[in-house]
Amino acid sequence: MNIVVQKFGGTSVRNLECQRQVMQKVLRSHREGNKVIVVLSAMSGETNRLLALADEWSDTPDAAEVDSMVSTGEQVSCALFAMLLKKQGIHCRSVLGFQAPIRTDSAFGKARITDINTRHLLEMLEEYDILVMAGFQGADENNRITTLGRGGSDTSAVALAAAVDADVCEIYTDVPGVFTTDPNMCDDARKIERIAYDEMLEMASMGAKVLQIRSVEFAKKYNVTVHVRSTFSDELGTIVTQEDETMESVLVSGIAYDKDQAQITLVHVQDKPGVSAQIFSPLAEKKILVDMIVQNPSKDGKTDMTFTVPRADVEQTIKTLEALQYEIGFEKLTSNLNVSKISIIGVGMRNHSGVASLAFQALADENINILMISTSEIKVTCLIDDKYTELAVRTLHKAFHLEEAETIDQS
């Protein structure tokens, strides 16, 4: 059978009018001869409302009970949407995470999918034309309801597409696709027709909110073609797929930024083996994500160690390291919350030189100072003062001619 997975987010199902628009897209795919799995999020604002209730009832709400409660948002969306379809005479049913079942670990609030019962799903698709499935949720081995974290419905959809070998996984959202940069920040931002998994992973890791990063990881691992498109128009969006030669010919695909960053510096750290482990192992145990790391040249046996963490983790980072100050042996700790990361991303960097030099010169021409630099095969990231974020994004977007149909080869 031909199977299509379609995912719709909270803004797409927020009221009856929006759900009717969603229904037309689902019915169109059904009329084309496809069995359809529709994955829905909770109505816009509903998850936040439920979380606020939990905080009102308890200062430290139990994580398992929170998952049990917030999962009802998707349950409501699915039941209501199934009612709309049945009113049109469609043979369908709503399916919750534990009914599939979608098995996860027991990390409540941020669970990871471990298994999906493909046989049961295919049996249901034989019986029903459309399955309306709750995104964002599953159940652990003890049948406790779990949730997958913010944006988890994207991951649900891609995982389901992989499980049933769907022809495509369509992610419908309130934007028409993936852009070369944030169109709210740069008027010249252009929608990308095709983007490689690795490029999308880098953009998602930098805070691009079109797709949850775990959904892209799933898509890459199981070779799921993802089509990101708008709920509110019929235009084609962006295909996220395997890398091909045409993608490699494009030097840079996009400019991403992340303002949710902080810079931490340990001053006069002892420069000897084992010190780095003493610094970063305790942070790893606290699940604090450390990104860019720079160690200054040693002087008199001492060095400065600078790194970045998410702003939300600054307080925990400072508390953890200050408690170990004597053991680690640093003079003082400083922090700077007024920073952001800017990244140039493109699989073409693997085969072209000159990307970093062009980016650095473009920033220098605008008197934007670079505080830290990190690189990978397909990404160059600069840490800058956050007041220059918008200027830096526009400058780099223009420098690499991303407003044009194809990026100009600068090598």
C-alpha cells in the first residue's frame, strides 16, 4: 500500500477553521490513493496551559504525572479531528501513543523512542483509510505515558514514517519551508528547495525551529524523505533528503544563529593533564551542553579556559564549577550572557576553500568582533556580541549571495 505521513503542529489545529483546512490536505492525499497517518500536536497554547496547572498544584510536580497530564492535549486534537473526518464519511480512528504502541524509555518529559509496533500499525491501516495519531507521546515498558520533549510531534511523525516505510513524511507548519536564514531578520531570505540531512541537522542545532533536531536524526538514520511545507498554502516547500552532487556544488546553503548562549571563562586554570576532564565531566553529569571551547596559550603554567553553554544553564554551570574551584585550581570565573552564535552552513564546504576567510572579512568590514570560532566539515561558527546578531546575519547572507537562486562559488 502507498502510505503518506502528514504532521500538523499546534497552530495548524488551534481551532475548528484551521482543522477544516488541515482536513482538506489530508483528504486530498487520501483521494490520490494513499493510506494516511495524520500526526497531530496539541492545540496552540494547550501544552503551556497544562504545564502551568502542574506548577500551580505543586512546586515540584512529579515528571511522570506531568507527562500523563500534558499528553491529553494531543488526545483532544486527535479525537476532534477524527470527528471531522467521520462526518465526511471517512473510515478512520484516533490512536494514542500507547495504543500503537510507540515504546520509549522512561525519561519523562524527554523520552526517546525505542520501538514502534509496525505490524499493528499496518494491520490498522488495512482496516482504516486514515489513522489520526497523537504526536509527542509514547509509553515506557511499564505502560506509563511518556512525552518526547518540545517539538516531539516532528519526531513522532518521522519515526512512524520510518516504521511503515512511508513514501514521504510531510511536516506542515506555519512557514512555507526552510529558508536560507530567518526571514524575520533578513528580507532577502530565500526558501530552499532541497537541503541535505546534515545541513538541516546543523541548522536545527543552531536554533532553527522548523524541525526538531531529533526528527532530522531519525530521518537521516532511516532515510526518510521529509517535506516541510505550509498548512496555509498549497505551494511546495523544502525537501530534506540525502546529499547529492547538486548540493555539493552549492558553497553555502544557509546562515543560522542562536541567541540563547552564554560565555563562561575560567581564569588562570592550571595547565596540566586532567584539568579539562575536571572541568567538563561534572558539567556533563549535570546534562549541561558545552559547545565552543577555547584554551589560551599557557603562561607560567596557567591558562584561561573559555566555553559556551545555553543561557538557561548558566546558573547551574557557575554553581557546579565554583563548588570545585579548589579542586580544579582556577583563580576566578566570569560569565557573559550578551553573546550569540552565527553559523555558515553548507555541505559544499567539504570540497571548497575560502568560506571562513570570506566570512571573517565580511564581519570585519562591519566592525563586528569575533570572540570565538569553531568549525566542522560543513559549518563555521563565530561567537559575537549579541547586539550585532541581525547585522551579522544580513552581512553574511549578502556576502555569500544567498538571495540568489544558487550560491556563487567563491573558491
